[in-house]
Amino acid sequence: MKAVSVALLLLALLVSVHKTEKSFENHKEKNVSKQEALNESQLLTMQDTFSSQAEDLARRKKNEERGHQLYKMSNKILKHSKSKKEKEEAYQLLTEAADMGHLKAMEKLAAALLFGYHGPQNITAAVILYETLAEKGSHKGQTLQALGFMFSYGIGMEYNQAKALVYYTFGSLGGNLISQMILGYRYWVGINVPRNCEAALTNYRKVAYFIANKLEKNEEMPVEKVRLMEKSENLSSNNDFLDWDVHQYYKFLAERGDTQIQKAFYYFLKAAKAGNTHGMAFLGKMFLEGSVAVTQSNASAFKYFTMAAEKGNAVGLWGLGVLYFQGKGVPVNYTEAFKYFHIAAEKGLADAQFQLGVMYHSGSGVRKDYKLAFKYFYLASQNGQPIAVYYLAQMYAAGTGVFRSCQNAVELYRSVCELGSWSEKFLTAYFAYQDGNIDSSLIQYALLAEMGYEVAQSNSAFILESEQVKILSNDQMYPLALLLWNRAAAQGNAFARVKTGDYHFYGYGTKKDYVTAAIHYSLAVDHHIAQAMFNLAYMYEHGLGIPEDIHLAKRWYDLAAQTNPDASIPVFLARMKLEVKLLFSEMQLFKFTSSWKMSKLDTVLRPHWDLFALVVIVILLVLLIRNR
């Protein structure tokens, strides 16, 4: 029985184990099925994701290509457009390209909105675009420089010089030339940084190197800088382009698609046939360099240069020197080149003097002589040759052939930097001002002012104090104007020095400070400014910021009249008032009682003393004129 019981137990156990195994196998099969389903679902999801990403990538690539096409089309139209309608069309294409995420288009559109080029100015939209570009890492373009500029003036941003400096620094490290020029100026004069000549030199040298290369290719053009306070109605026609000759002007126009280069060619050709040596020489230059109207030809250049040189024309002699020096159409011959350069240099031609400097500097065909190189570079620079100025800066910076001078090097580098294409903003800013686009004009002048252009600093201050600006609040205008007048004064502008004194005298943009006002007027007097002399006389007369001294007041009034005849009438009235005051102080008529003295009269009339004296003088003048 026991055996049967044990067998039954074993059988039951086996059945139980079999059921458990079968249940486990079923559960395992179900889990495998679920896992397979899950894997299949994940696979499908991943496939959908990859497919979506691929489509998104393809769409983005297509947009980039389309944006680039629109950007190129926009640039092409802007380069050759002359009508307002064409420019508006170009900026519409630019807007579409920017909407597609094209970074360069966004930069250009942001600048257009900031400066008000060919459309309404929109500072808020410009700020949004620049901030978006900064987030996308656009550091090699104008983005960081533009943000620094807006922080520096509080335009669309808070006024924050520390942030401005940070943005300029990163912009400079990214290779932005305007940022480098701004930093050069700030280190040179010590604006929110310690004055550091070497740091200024480093920044200016980078920009000057770029500009010098452009100048060698005739790709830069000096622009006249009109002072708004002089209220010039028209740009002068004879000095617009300094000492650059007519040919360079026409070439400048040609590079911008201007058809006048063809007129220049026919004009010079006609002049050459009539025996005019300048026509021959300039034809030689046109054939030497080539243009859209004239096919480059060394043989034709040699022909016309020779014709001009045989008649003693300096440009013709220089041209032959260039052909022999560079081996264009003739074998390289430094001896011949030197001969022609030397004759032309003796005639005062700046380009020939510069070439002699190059030969002595490099030792090409002559013994290397840095002192002679310096001599000829200096002569050329004095005659308006801009690349010679760059070479002089290099020599001062390195101490080559001359004692090293960081100060001289910076000043020379800076003068080269100011010939950059950004100086064209002087023209667009002036025309905007003439058209009544005051805010657009201010923004353009303000950027140039930030770069250290003295004329732009004066013009920006002049616009700010006109109270026609809408993009800045009223409490910003006078402090900014004072800042700009002060910077212009520091660069030798005597008129700006007087304005700075006025701001301290009347308390515009700062607290009234007669002592500081007197200091500025005294500095302006050194430049023989009649207004400063008159103001200083008034301060001596009343003892404002300086000890009262009637005799010095009379002296300064007289000097003001001698310096500027226009000051004669104001000086006469001031002197009459002064004489009346002296007379009253010396007379004893009013001493009826011990208390009835000049102090009593002064107490009664103090608020209107000057006005009272002027009225008396005017009445006396009228009576004298009527009784003549």
C-alpha cells in the first residue's frame, strides 16, 4: 500500500511539473510575441523619425540653396541698380532670403533696417535679427560689431559701455575690421579702457593692411566729409576726391558699373590726338590697368606712355618706369625703371616718389637704403599718396630706418584706415540728412563717430542737439551730444571745444560747471576763436568760474572783435554795458544815505541787470542815430 501511495504521489508530482513547464513555455511564447511586436513598433517609429529627419534635411538644404540664389540676385541688382524701384525689389529678395535662414542675407537686411537703407528704418526688427544671428554664432560678420554699437549709444538697447566693449572685442577677434578700428580708437584715446598705444597699434595695423591692399588695386576711393554745421548746400566739385586724378575717378565709377568710363576713354583719346600729354598719359594708364571699356594692353600702354614721356609728362615717365619695373610688355629692367621714376619724382609726381621709396626699401635694382626709402615715402605722403603713408607707418612701427615711434605709427595707420569703403557712409548720411531722414543720417554718422572720425562726431552731436531725433529719448540726447562734442574737441576741433564749454556753462547734459566751461573756452582761444574770446570775457566780467577782472574782460572783448569782424557789434554792446557798470560803480550820486549804495541798486536790479544796461545802451544809440 505504501508503495502504491508513493507511486501515486510521484505521478501527481510529475503531472504538476509538466503543467508548470507547459505554463512557463506558454508564458515565454507570449513574452516573445510581445517583444517581437514591441521591436517591430520601435523599428517603425525609428523609420518614421529617420524619414522625417531626411525630409527636413532635404527641405532645409533646398531652402539654403534657394536663399543663396535670392541673396546673389539681390546683390547683383543692388550693384547695378540706379532707380529706387530696383533697390526696393532687391531688398524684397533679400528679405525672402533672410526668411529662409540665409545668414549673410540676415546680416545685410539687419543693416538695412538699422541704417534705413532704401526703406523705413526699424530698429526693433534690426535688434531681433542681430540677436538671432548672434545666437547662431555669426561672429565673423558685422553682427557683434552692430550689437556693440547699439549698446554704446543706447539705440534699441540699454546704454551699456561695458557690453559694447565685450561685443567689439569678440567682433575684433572674429576678424571684423570695423570692430578692430573701433577698438584701435578706444585704446588710442582711452574710452572705457586704459590708454594703450601698443593695443591701438595692433588693431589699426590689421585694418591698415587690408586697406593698403585695396588701395594698391585702386579699389578704395576717398570721400569728401561735409560738416553739417557749415550748412554746405552742395558737395564741392573740385576737391571731392582730394589729389586722386581724373582717371582714378572714372575707374572708380566703372567698377560700380558706371558707363562714364567710356566717356573718359573717348575724352582722353580725343585729347591725345590733339597732342595733349595728359590725354596720352591717362590713355596709357587705362590700357595698363584695363577696365570694362578698355581691354588691357601692355603694348598700347607702352605706346601712349612713350608719347607722353617724350614730351616731358610726369605720368608718362612714371608709366614707363612701371612697365620696366614689372616687366609688362618689356623685359624687367630696374635701371631703366629707376631712371624714369627719378625724373618723374623730380617733377613732383607722388606715385613716382612712392616707387623710388619701394625700390630703396626692397633693394630692387639699387642698394637697400631705408633712410632714402623713408625720404621718398615721406615726400609721396605729403603729395597725397596714401600707400606711402602705410609704408611710413610700417617703418615707424618696426623702427626701420627711423627711431621707433608707436604714436607716429598709430597716427599714420589711422589715416590709412579712414580711407576704407565704410567712409562712403559720409555721402549716404549727408544725403539722408538733406532728404530729411534725420534718424538714418544720425545712425550712419554715429557709427563713423564710434570709429574715430572727428567730422562724424561733430555731425552726430549737431544732429542730436537739433532735437529732431526720434530713435532716442530726450534725456539721452544732450548727454550723448556732449560726449561727442568732447571727443571731437579732443581731436583738435576748436568749434567743438566751444560747444563743450557751452554745455558746461548752461548745464546741458551735465551739471553747470563754470570752472570747466572756462577751461574749455581757454583752450579754444588758442585756436583764435572769437566766440571763445567773447565768452571768456563775459566770465571775467562777472567772475563766473574765474576771478572777476574787468580789465581782462575788456582785453578779451577787444581781441574777439579783432579776430572776427562779425563780432564787432556784440563786442560794442558788451563794452558799452561794461563801461556803464564801471561808471555806476565809481559814481557817488546814489550815496544819499549810508545804506543807499551800489549794493542796493544791485539788489533791486540783479535779476535783470544785463537787460537793463542793454536797453539803456540801445536807447542811447537810437537817439544818437536820429540826431545825426
